[in-house]
Amino acid sequence: MKNIKYIIGVFISSLLLFTSCQEDNVIAGDLLTPSNIEISLTYMDEGEVSEAPGLGSGKVILSASADNAISYHFIIQDQKILQKSGNVSHVFTTLGTNTYAVTVIAYGTGGISSSKTIEVEVMATYAPPADLIEMLTANGSRTFRIDFDKPNYFGLGPVGTTRLGEWWPNGGTPDKSNTGMYDDRYTFNVDGTFTHDTGDDGVVFGRQNLINEIGGPGDGTPDGADILTYSYPDYTENWTLTAPNGQETLTLSGLGFIGYYIGGNHSYRILERSANSFSLISTDGNNEFDWNFILIDD
């Protein structure tokens, strides 16, 4: 009798589990492949819209849409940029008028994706001033580190801010010695290459979720919205300088970054600079905050 009760109990439990799994599948909904991808392009020069290939700023705004899409990846000059909104800005820096391939990957439910590639013709005419090149490279090679003794050496504010640490640390000097940031070194070479030495510990620091873009092992310690001590090797990318709307801007190729990984377009506006230090600010890939960093010659 006890065996019969046990068998009946197991059958009922299995039936409930099967029913629960069915309900979960219903909630997940249909897996839909994005279709009808459309990509539009706007050329921006001095804050105004211009005709193709632009007037020389190299700046474009790309907008993507698709049926059944919930997020988008833009692949531009080997950079993969995630944007849920389907809108991204990018500055092309190769001098002259050049044609580039831009790919949009539209993601639907369950990670199903489809893609479309277009060609974009853009003109860039900016030649950076000699003193900026000298500050960055010493006309050869120069290495910088985060100036962690300075107030606001690392901070955040609203998108578009021109102030260091406008929202945080607001004049303070935060302690980020446990993040892997302090021993990183950033070397700029006059040939346009950039090397990020991640230190003896081989770790970096970044924004949760966004830092997954760099393709490390996925380790590190969660700390609020941050990931601390994320394992990542030294790497080399390229750097370029532009001045959209008159704003000196440093752009790193690929997934190059400084200080704290925030994704986005990997372009840093230069707020202030002296002979041996400079401050940078960049918008994160969530288009949520502007993050700033102060670098000093090492």
C-alpha cells in the first residue's frame, strides 16, 4: 500500500513539473527572427546636418530599425557597439574621403539575429595641432596612468557634461585601489598605436554587463553596478584625434578603453590638458552617464 501511494505521489509530482515547464514555455513567447532591417545615416558638421560625405568632421549618426528586434549591434571599424535604441554616433578619422562598411545586427527574442551591411562614404579633414601630438606622444612614445591623487580623477555626471565629477565624487577623491585601475598603464606612440598594460595583476575594472563586451573569462567581483578585478591581458589598438564641433577628441579603435570599461563609441573628449596631464570624458554604452578620468605622465 505504501508503495502504491509512493508511485502515485511521484506521478503527480512529475505531472505538476511538466505542467510548470509548459507554462514557462508559454510565458517565453515565440522566437521571432528580426526582419526588414533599415539603416539611415546623418552627417553632422559643426552641429548641423550636411550632405554626404560631410564637410570634414567625420561624424555620422546611424539609426537602425527592424521588425521583431529588441536590441542592435553596430559593427563599425572593427568596433562592436551595443545599442538597444538602435541609434549610435561615430567619428571616422582617416583623413580624406573614404568608404567604410557598417554592419547592423538586429537581435530578437532568444538571441535570434539577422544582419545587414551598408557602405558609408565619409570625409575627414581634421589635422591635430602639434602641441597636442607632443603632449600625447612626446613625439615618440609616452606612457600615462590614472592620476589617483587628484580630486575627481574618476567621476560621473549627466550626458553632455563639461565638468569633472559633476554628480560624483563632486570634488572628492574616491579610493579605487581594490579595482585593478591604479597599476594600469596607457602608452601612446606617434605611429598611432596604443597599448594598455593591465599591470602585474592582469585585471581591469568596468561597468557590469558592458564589460562582457571585451570577451574576458567572465570573472571578477560584482560590486553594485561595477565588476572589480576582471582578468584581462595587455592589448594594443590604435588611437586617433578629431575635433567634432571644435571639441578635441581622442578615439581608441576596437575595444580600447581607459580607466573603467564603459563600452560606447570609445571616444573621449579632452576637457583640459597641460604639458604632462589631461582629463577625458566619455559617454557609456547605456547612454546613461558621462564618465571622466584624469591621466598623468608616468
